[in-house]
Amino acid sequence: MVAQGELDVATVAHVRGAVGELRSAGWDRIVLDLRGLTFMDSTGLCLLVELDRDARRESWQLTIQDGSGPVRRLLELSGLATHFVVIRD
């Protein structure tokens, strides 16, 4: 799944819904491509933590494709840069 623009309070429901649709369709490996993000706030960060928690609990794989500076910086500042399975450019 590719996220573009901003991942914030106004858009997390869309991303959560899209991941839910993939899970309902039987996908057990999901790559969330965040390279197109220009901004992510704490709501977006909370979504990533929730999806990661769900993946671990329900035995499916979540991988984050991170190539954007704003996302990388937020992950580093929050101390979560090594928490997620991340593919870096």
C-alpha cells in the first residue's frame, strides 16, 4: 500500500481502512510504502504502532518502506526507528 501526502488525524482512517481491506482479502504480508509522505504527525505514528501490534498479535507481517525524511526523522525522535521492520532506500 502506498501512502502519499500527509499521514495525520485527517487521513489515518483511510490508511487503517485500506490495511483492513487487505487483511480481509487474506493478505498476510503488507508493505506500507511511506516514501511519498511529506508529513506525519503523532496520530500517524500511533497508527503504525497499532498496525505493528495487530500484526504481531494476529501473526501477519507488516513492513514499512521508508524513504522520506520526515517519516525517518519522526521515527528516530520517537525512539521507534528500530522497532518496526523497515526497508530503507
